[in-house]
Amino acid sequence: MWMAIATMLVAALVIPVVINTQMAVTSYEMYADQQELSQLQDYHADLVTRAREAQSPQKLAEKAKELGLVPAGNPGYISIEAGTITAGEPAK
């Protein structure tokens, strides 16, 4: 009988310590995961900003110029109804 009471007393003291330890470990893991998530969100926002900048008309024009491309000239038109062809202008 005394052994059962002693076991229950030890269990009553040990179980809260184990639970608190597990809660502390879980809390630390959550904090670390939140920090990682914050860093990934910042990285994602940076990538979105860089992608938008790269898609801007000015950046596209700069990149095209670096590649040796030139702006297109005015297009020509064909009118089937009138049977006429309007000449365009070549790229410069």
C-alpha cells in the first residue's frame, strides 16, 4: 500500500515536469519555425519585387538593346475590300 502511494506521489511530481519540458521544446520549435517563415516571406517579397522590376517596360527595353534588338517600324496594312497594300517602315 505504501509502495502504491509512493509511486503515485512520484508520478504526480514527475508528470508535470515532463509535460512542462515537452511544452518548452514545442514552444522553441514553434519560435524557430516562425523565424524561418518570416525569413521565407521576406525572401518571397524580394523575389516578387525583383520579378516586377525585371518586367517593367524600361528594363525590357534595356535588355532588348543589350541583345541588339531595335524597335519595330510602323506596320504595313493589306485591305482586302479595297485591294490595296499600304507599305510599312522597316526597323531602324
